[in-house]
Amino acid sequence: MVNINALGVIFPNTYDDLVPQLVQHRTMASVPFGGRYRMIDFTLSGMVNAGIENVTVIAKKDYHSLMDHLGSGREWDLVRKRGGLNIVPPFAQASAKVYHGRVEALHSILGFLSQQREKYVVLSDCNVASSINFAELIDAHIKSGANVTMVYERAEIAKQFATDNYTFTLDETGRVTEIRWNDYRVGEQNLSMGLIVMDREELIAMVKDASVQNRMYLERDILGPSLKTLRVQGYEYTGYRARIYDVKSYFDENMRLLCPENMAALFPSERPVYTKVRDEAPVRYAMDSKVHRCVVADGCIIEGEIENCIIFRGVKISKGAVVKNCVLMQGTVVEPGVSMEYIVTDKNVIVTMGKALRGNESFPVYIEKGTTV
């Protein structure tokens, strides 16, 4: 792995408002996903795999869970004398405030950005888990000669995602000619993935200029009105991705990972996804337990029956319990005789003996963190 001439900036809170249930005690970046991971793991691992060794996370609120997960950055090999992992909480500087858009967030670290040596900056949100190759993205940006490269996918816009989305119109050369905000059109659109590459010094100049004019959103307030003077290039991502915009999409994207092809696409062997190591024991299956088509993380005890489930670390399914089509986060305990279907439990939920919990495929039921049912 070669050190690449770019630094990463991650915004962990950008889409918190879309999933208020899941982010009561955490950021979008630290939402658990896929049995062992958090949403930020995919972005952070992608950057590290590309050789980006200087990553800053600009937190806004509810970031205790995020800091606990990231720690010093050791799991991502980001403990370094220069660069490494830098977590910036709100009010880290006297002039800082709780930001609304990317411009305000970046303005709070202008001094830091000015002191860095890397030529390029990669800006990313955390509501999309993908296996994008950041090295190829940066290389394409350099070869295109563009001022800015914005990553998009061809996808329909879900009704639940009718706000806070950006779509692009491209010409025959791939140049962005229009940026639409809160697009509601039906059919496939060029839907933004919240990932931007640009020159570091150019970004600093943009942020300084925008802050004077009280502009706070990078795409809407700066790039959109400047498309005739700036060369903004589109970069289409065609690989596997999981986009979270409500509890139903969270449930569905987890369930899609039960397909081996999807799991292999999101976790390519050549670009591994790193996460916090807990050193727990392997899963313990009782002799008469039944397991069919499930993802089960380490530290679990399975004594009952599970089918079509994503089971996070340290979950216990007691003897006589039947759990189908569920996503159970870390530390969930299902007591004997329980019947569950289409349920999403947050961390440390206890479902007491004999309870029957039912959602359905179109409306999975969410149980918040630390609840005893």
C-alpha cells in the first residue's frame, strides 16, 4: 500500500435526521451494520486501503459511541506520528459552533487544513456503505483535470429519501451541468453518494469565501451556482452499496447481506473492512439449536431457533425461543419461549420469557436501546 497524496474528512452526523430512532444515542456513522461493523468502518477502511493516512472526523453531537468505537484508530492502522486519525468534537475551538452544513464544519478546521501537506481532500458522509476503490477515484479525479469530482450512482429515489438528496445532470463528457436538491422525480437518477474529491487549497479558498457570505452547504450553496466557472466531474459508482435513509431501509440492507453474493461484493478480499476488535469467544451453538441462513457474530450463544437473521456480537438466544427475519444488535437477550419476527432490537435489549413480538416485512418493529420487553 502506497501513501496517496490525499487526506480524508468524514462527516458522521450529516443524515442523523433520517433515522431518529437509530441515532438517539449515537451518530449515523456509528450505527451498527452487518453483524460486527459500524457505518463509518466502510468509509474509513476504504480510505486506509487506498493509502490515505490522514483522516479527520468532524463530530457534531452524540459522538461518545463514535469515539468509543474509533479509539486511537489502531484497528485502521491510523496511530501515527504525523497524520493518523483526528476526531474533532464541536466547540473544539473558541470560534467554533455546532455546524449545519459541510461549509460550517470545514470552517471550524480551516487552521488544521491549512497546515496539512496533502494536495487533495476526500469528503465523505456515512449513510452509504460501499466497497468503492478510493485509489481509483482519486486517480480518475487527477486524470480528468477537474476542480471537483462528485461520486454518484444510477438509482431511483425512495419516497422516504425525498429530502436531503442531491442528483446531478451530466453532459456527454461526464461534466456536471446541474445539481438538484431534494429531487422527487421518478425513475433512475444520478443520485449523489455524498463523496467528493477536490484540491485542498481550492477547498480552503471556497470555505473562506462562503463563510463571509453566510453559506453553509457545499453542494447547494457553492458548487451548484459555480458550475459554469468550476469544472465539476461526475464519477459513477456501479458496485454494491447499502444506503440507509430510514429504519425500513436499515432492516432491508442488513437482510440483503444474507445473500452470499452481496456479502462478497460489500466485503471484497482485496480491500478488507476493518472494525473494532473485541476478542470474544466464537459462537456457541447448543446441540439442539437450529440455524438457517443467518449471519452470527462472535460472542453469541445460540440455544434456540434462528432463521434469516443478522445477529450481532454477544447476543443470547435461549432454549425454546424462535427468532425469524430479525436484526438483533449487540448484547440482546432473548429468553426461553419467545417468538419474534421482523424485529430490530438496539443494543442490550432483553425480551422476557414467553413474549410474542411481530412486525411485518413492510414495517419492521424497532425496540430502542436498553429496553426490557
